[in-house]
Amino acid sequence: MEFAIFGLLLVGIILLILSFRRNRENSVETQLENFTIQLMKEIYQIKKKLKVLEDEMMINDKN
């Protein structure tokens, strides 16, 4: 009887630890996803600014 109680307690503790670990993995995945989106937005903004600068240089070269 004691063996069954300790076994169930051990299984419960293991499941509890795994649930916290899974939450952390989801959190890291979400953070990485948000970082990637932010990085892509910044790259897009830089490309837009570079395009404007190149266009201005082309106009100045024609004059």
C-alpha cells in the first residue's frame, strides 16, 4: 500500500516538473518568434531607407 502511494506521488511530481518545463519551452519559442518578427521589420525599414537614398543619389547624378 505504501509503495502505491509513493509511486503515485512520484508520478505526480514528475508530471508537475514536465508541465513547467513545457511552459518554459513555449515561452522561449514565443520570444524567439517575436524577436524574428522585430528583426524582419527593422531590416525592411533599413531597405526602404536605402532605396530612398539610392534614388536621391541617382537624381543627383543626373544633374
